[in-house]
Amino acid sequence: MTGYIHSKESFGTVDGPGIRYVLFMQGCPMRCLYCHNPDTWETGKGTAITAEEVIEEIKSNKAFYQKGGITVSGGEPLLQLEFITELFRKCKEENIHTCIDTSGITFKEDEEYLEKLDILLGFTDLVMLDIKHINSESHKALTGHKNENVLRLAKYLEEKNIPLWVRHVVVEGYTDKKDDLIKLGEFIGKLKNLKGLDVLPYHTMGVNKYKEMGIPYKLEGVPALSKEDARKAKEYILYGIKKARQI
């Protein structure tokens, strides 16, 4: 089976635990205002790659991945669910730790989809879930989609006891409101499978790519978030987590 990727990284250090081989899959249904890779949006493009080719590349540097593994990111990796399933099955044969970095937007509760997802989760060690906004209408304004599927996936992963690592990008004026951050913490604090939290400051490194592609950058003028403001945002989320766990 062939997958289509935007790019790959051999020694990723911010896409899960340890040093990781990272595949950035091509295609994404979301249009996040702060997306710094708009060239990943379109499906049916990208570089073709097979699961066997990925495994061979990992094996050639396997010593570096002993405390890491492979992460499939995006775009939205779950658009290519069947390919990732084959890839992760082969990874488990080689005892390689597997991680999915997803927005959760493709999740749906129909029987056929869940059967396929369950097979994939059987080969998955960790899911990193990017929760863009806890408020559904604000999520839609930020990404073009409401967040119900995202939150349902979080709960489904809890049911399946799949370790969960939550990511949240903080953008001034969009995702930095104290009440929303506390509510996010309250939601994820109730998840028994929560293993980690990344609070990421918004950056402007993708602006030039929009100019090159002739796409208007909708956050023009919004400043990059300081590390201090990201730290404060994380404190609010952690407060919400503690609040949820005291109930």
C-alpha cells in the first residue's frame, strides 16, 4: 500500500517521546488560521511512499530510536488510515514505538469506521491529540469545523485505554482566554488515559509560505506568543485538570 507524504524528518524531538522518525502526511480537511504548512492541505498530492520503504529507513538508524519511535503527523494522518495501519503493523513486528499526531477531525461513530480505527489502535502506542479550542463555535471560527468529533475521539481513546498526549496552540485573542483554558483542563482532566500536555506558543514562521503560495494570511498582525504567556496559559489548563480531579 502506498501513502502520500508532505515531508519527513529523521530525528524529530518535538513529536512525541524520545528521538523520532516523523512522517508528515499529505492532506487535511481543516483550515486552521495559524497553520504553517498550507501546502499539506490538498489531498491526492505529495510524495508516494510505501510502508516497506519507511521501515527500511527506520531500521537503518534504529539505534537512535531506542527511546523514541515513529510519529505520523500531518496534514491529517487519519485521512490515510489504511496506510498507517499497515505501517504500524510492520513497526510492531520490529518493536518500534508508534505515535499518531492528529486533530481528531475525521473521527466518526459508524461501525465500519470504528472497525478500521480499532485495528489501527491495536498497533498504536500513543495518540497526540491537537485540541484547537474547547468551545465548538470558536473551534469552527479557528479551523472551519466544530469540535464534537475531536472531543468524541478523546473519549473513545479513553474507552480503548490508548495513552493520550494533548496539544494546544495558544494564539493571542483566539485561544488564550482564561475561562476557555480552564474548561479545556476540566475536560482533559477527566480522561483517565491522559499522559501528557503540550502548550505551544503561536509563531509566525509560516507567513512567508502563504506569500509564496499566494494565499491571504488571516492572522496578519497577530504577534507570536511569548514563552511567558504560554506558561501562564498552561497554568490555567493545569488548574482545570486539578479542579476536575478533585470532584
